[in-house]
Amino acid sequence: MPDPLLSVERLTTIFDAGSRSVVAANEVSFHIQRGETLGLVGESGSGKSVTAFSIIRLVQLPGRIAGGRVMFQGRDLVSLPEDEIRKVRGAGIGFIFQEPMAALNPVMRVGHHIAEALRVHGLAGGAEARARAIDLLRAVRIVDAERRVDDYPHQLSGGMRQRVMIAIALACRPPLVIADEPTTALDVTVQAQILDLLRDMKQEFGISLLLITHDLGVIAETADRVAIMYAGRIVEQGPVREIFRHPAHPYTRGLLESIPGGAAGSRLKAIDGAVPNLASLPPGCSFGPRCARHMPQCDRAFPDVTHVGIDHTVRCFLHSVTHRGGTAAAASEGGPRPAGPGA
């Protein structure tokens, strides 16, 4: 395979809380190829947004990157000086924030937001920056862009504000865009419009996309590959179709089984228990206390990465070669099989 555009290698981000530290992203590893969309999925508090902010070094104190590398276009972003990482933000990696009203300056016109991104990176200024801002507003399908360019954020609907965020992220034509739950605060109809827009912009601008969400339906429609995150760690990743057809981790299976769509009148399935507090994780596998296939070794260590298919990996003892009768090869042929009383 060609060298990936982005390669995150054992990225660890810690928040210091008094005398103890909370590991919010724990040795996170994934890659994104040019032109690819990777979906990062997990429940609230799983570490998705922390991972995204760590990539572009926007983690606020008391958070800090404690280890790992983020290789982008041949450079490790973790070790770059601050003046160099500023050049990457916007021009190399665009970012679409979850809450547009929190990200946009309420006293700055939307056109100025876009023009500022161009000016900061020396791509345009003055009348040219304004003209390009209008072009970008048209590109993200804002009607009457010539007038709307002078609006303030509060004068726009939620969907239009998110389109402005997309325009800002695309202003400098970055090769990679990170979208942090870009449809969470929108109604269903507007969500679909924003997802269609992201797909079209990906094709038109030739970008790669890291799409962060908790919605597996969004991933099914948009992503090429998916990484499943739980309690700060990636527990499974691979091609979207492979993950949806042959989920290997019990947590992934639970997420898929909880999606509504069964027979009318049937009860919705749910994963027992609750997401653990990152400050007091259980020993061994973090999902162990909620797992229906819990084994004694799950309490002793966190499982290593096991390949269960082409570009499909999982961190679960059910697929480890050390698990009796449950080799990775057998798992890849149809999922894990019971292996004695402990399974």
C-alpha cells in the first residue's frame, strides 16, 4: 500500500487531575490513505474528540500528549515547534467543530471568518479574500452567498452555520479534514444534507476525511473504513463492510445489535452496564465487566492486536491464538466460537 497521508502511532493523551492522571487516549493507532474516509466511532467520553484535538495539538491544559507519533506528510506533528504546527492547522489539516456557535466569533461576519483563514496562511487578502469567501459559501450551497457573506453567525440557521464551518475548513484546500461530530446538533433532514455536502466536497476538493461520530448509520453511508473506540482505546478497525458483516469485538457487536430496525413490537437490545470512568478503569480489558463472553484472562491484561481479516484488526482474547480453540484464523472464518466453559 502507498504511504498513508496520516499515520497515528500509539498516541497517548493524559489529563493531570491532582495527584493522579487520567488517560483519555491510550496508545491510539490508525492511518488514513489519500482520498479515504475513516470513521472514528464510540460513545460519549470514549476519547474520540481528545484524539482529534491531539492530532492538531489543540489539547488544553491540564491535558498533554504523553507519547506516540502523528505522521503527516512526512513530519511528526507531535514534535513540531508551535510556529510550525500553526502552519499545518487550516492549510494542512482542516477542522470542522461540533458546535459552530462555540467555534464562530459572534461579533465577526461569516465572510471574515473564511477570509481570515486565507489571510493567516498568506493565500489571499482584501477583495480577493472576500471574493473567495463568497465562492466557498456558494460551494457549500448557501443561497444568496453575496448577501450572506456579511451576516453574523446568529443570523444563520444551525445547518447554515455548519456549512460555514465546512467552508472555513476547506478555505486553504487542505489534503485532510477532521470533522468532529458535524451533524450531532442538527435535525435529521439537515443531517442528511450536511453528509451529502461532505461527500460532494470530498470528491470536488480531493480531500481525505476523519469523520468522528457515535452514529453507525452515518458511518455506513459515508466511511470507507471504521475504527471503534472504547474507554480511550481502539478495540477494532477495518473496512466498513467487513466490520458491519463480521464484527469481531463484543462491543462492536453490541453497538450493531442496538440499532433499531427489528420486528415491529420487539424490544431494543442494549449493552448491559455503563461506560467506565476513565479515572477508574477496571483491570485488564475495559469492556470486560460488560461483556457476555468475559473470561478470566480479561481481568489480567488488555489484549494485543490480532488480525482477523485483510486490514481488519481486533483487540479481544476471543481472537487471540492463546485462547483455546479460538485462533485468529478460525475467527476470521465466521467470528469467534465458544471455547470451553470460560467463553
